[in-house]
Amino acid sequence: MHDQLRDMGRRIVQLENVDDPGSCSRLWDREEVFDVLTNHKGTSKIRGLILRWDVRRLGWESKAFKQLTNLRLLYINIPSLNIIFNYLPSELVYLNCTQGTLRYTQGYPYGTLRARKYTSRYIKGYPYQKHAARYIEKGYPFEMPDVIDLSDCNTLKMLPEQLGSLKSLTELLINSSGIVQLPISMGNLTSLKILCSSSTMVRRLPDSLGLLENLVMLNVDDCEVLNRFPTSMGTMKSLCHLNMRRTAIAMLPDDFGLLYNLEMLNMQECRHLNALPENFGGVTSLRTLNVQFNINLKRLPSTFSGCCSLEELDASGCNWQMMIPDDFEKLSSLKFLCLHGNNFHGLPCSMRGLSQLELMTIHNCEQLLAIPELPPSLNSLNADGCTSWRTIAKQSHATKLKHLDFRNCRDLVTIQDLPTSLKTLHASNCISLQTIANLSDLYQLEELYLTKCKSLTEIPDLSALKSLRYLSLRGCRPHVLQGLSLAKENVRHYFS
């Protein structure tokens, strides 16, 4: 059906002018296209042109396009094409060039539109169309583009200062390109909303970038030599998304706290970053913060609790040794908290006030001595490998807690009252564990792992656990297993 519709459409176009292909609105036939371009038969009626033939048949000049004043679509698929275009129609809105290099010289003597193994496109009027433009080195064949995509152009080292004149530009993508410096004129791109410069060798962002009041997304992910942000960023009022993962940034601008609309901040593996500005708490719209593996970030600013909209915080692997601030409970919107791989000794009792917290990971916090009462909203706690703590406070009030992981807590001696909502209890390799609180009220418990708990003196009565499906007691003392009371008909997997 698709082929039939295509053929019908082509036939309608051919009937527009059977004797003069140059007067048809679209040309795709190789012989007709070759004839029109070679003999300069093109007219303003041509709006779409497809070039497909062997490079050896190229016998036309680029001025053949001068007469195609209304050309809007140009598709070129010619291997190894390397031709200079002195004329490209101003109405052109779609350019697709594969396997070749086009040179455009109108107004910019050495401008280049590069297209390697990927498609090169420019689509005007669709500012968020990804990969919409594979653009140029020093010149612009279109007067006011909306999107420029120079991703993977690894021979391109700089952008021209003329870039700042593109007032309608909303998206600039230079990911994985060879660009090492951004022009100062970028501060004039008043319509720019998205700037993506990930995996480049750009060393600094120009101060003029701080003037982009409409910029919504700034992505400099994996720019390993980037060591300087604009001096001032507080005027970037629209900035919502900032990804600076794995950069060499050592300090954020002093007015960073004025980014009231910032919602996502990724600072993972910024190993040179040693402090957050004291006004950081002013970022009141922040919802997601990732400072994972920032080993030189020794503390949080005193205003941190001002981030009242924060929902996700990942501060794992930071090697923190200080206590978490006592006013942590003010982060009343926090839902996911990842603190694993740190060296602090305790958690503040105020954490119980985190009324929205659902998931908390503190595994491999080897210096942690105790865990306070957890928030009633908590659904899952992973404390695997907390090798120094001996007891856990009563958690019977945590009525939504379903998953507890205490594996490899080698100094843990006792597990006190647990909430009746619990579905999974994992305490394998707790070699010092001696007692477990009464489990008979855990009517929702489905999985219980006590593998290699060699110090257990007694296992509580399990006969009332009608939901229990998986039980592992391997490595426990034989006399403990002999006194076990269990409704085995309900347990599908039992290992002892």
C-alpha cells in the first residue's frame, strides 16, 4: 500500500509538466535531475530535489541552483562528494547530506557543512528536533536557524563570533566535537534554551554565558578539562537542568544560590570541587542533587536545609567523616537518600522527621555506629556492610517499611522490634548476631535470610508466618535449627 501511494504521488507530480521536468515541483529521477542541473533548466517551481548517482557523472556546477529560488528540500546521497556551493536558496529548510562534504561560500569564504557517516539536516521551525542540524564551521548557509547540531564533528575546533548574531537559535549541540573554546558572542543568543557541550575539551565557559536568561538546560557532562564557569550565573533565571558531571570545576559562582528555578543538578565525580557556596540553600526549586564520588567535598553548607523541594539526594562515595546536619529533617520533600560509602559515625535523630522519605541506602558505611529511628514513610533500607554498628533502634513505628538489608553487618548483636509491614529481612553473614525480636507479628513477611548467622542462640517462632515463601538458615548452629517451629507447607524454598 505504501509503494502504491508513493507511485501515485510521483505520477501526479510528473503530470505537472511531462515535457519539462524543470517545471515540476519535485525531482527524483536520476536522468531528469542530471539533465536539469547540467543544462541549467531549473525553475522557481522546483521545491524538492533528490540527488542520487555515481560521483563520476557529476558534470554540473553549483550555480545551477541559482534558479531554484523556491527550493525547500535538498537530499544528497553521493559518496565522496566534495563540492563548493556558491548558491543555496534562502527558502531551503531541509538539507540532508550523507557521505560527503559540502562547502558553502556565500558571504563566508571558507564555510563548511560537514557530513560524515551520519545525516546532516537543518529543519527550520522545529527547535527541539534532535539532531536537526549538522552545521558549519565558519559560515551559515541559512540566515536564522533554530537548531545547530555539530555533535561528533571532531575536526571542528572553534565556533565563529558571528554565532552571536543568530537571534532565533534555541538549541546548540556540540557534544563530542573537537571544539575547545566558545565565542564571547554567545551572550547575545537571547533565545537559546538548550546548550549541550558534553565530552568536549572546552576549558572554560565565557562570562557572557551568564547573560542567557532563557537558557533552560546546560549540559557539560564529561568535560574533563572544564575548570571555570561564568563568574556570575545568578541572572540565568530560567535554568532548570545543569549537568556538570566529571568536570574539573573547583568552585561554583558566589551567586549560585540565586538560581531559583534550578531543578536538577548533577555534580557526580567533580573531584576538584571542595565546597558548595554558603547561599546554596537559596536553590529552593532543586529536586534532584547528585554529588556522588566528590571525595574533596568535605561538608554541606549551613544553609543546605533550605533546599526544601529536594526529592533525591545522592551523596554516596564522598568519604564524608562529619555528622549529617541536625536540621536535616527540614528537607521535608526528600524521597530518596543515598549515603552509602561514607565514613561518618552517626545519623541525626532528626531524620525521623523526613516525612516523605521512601528509600535510604547506607551500605558500606563502615564507621557507622548506630541507626536512629527511621521515618514512618520509609519503604526500603539498605545497610549492607555497615560493619561497626551493634544495634538498631526499634522500628515498629515504620509502618510502611517493607525491605530491610543488614547483610555483612559483622558487629550487629541484636535486631529489635520490627514493623508488621516487613516483607523481606536480609541478615546473612551477621556473624555476631545473637538475638532477633519476636517475628510472629510479621504476617506479611515473605523472605527471611539468616545465612551464616553463627552466633544465633535461638530463632523465634515462625509458625505464624503464613506469607513466608523463602527461608535460608544455612550455616546456623544445628541445635538452633532443631528447635525451629515452622509451617513448612507454606515455604516453597527452605535452605538449612
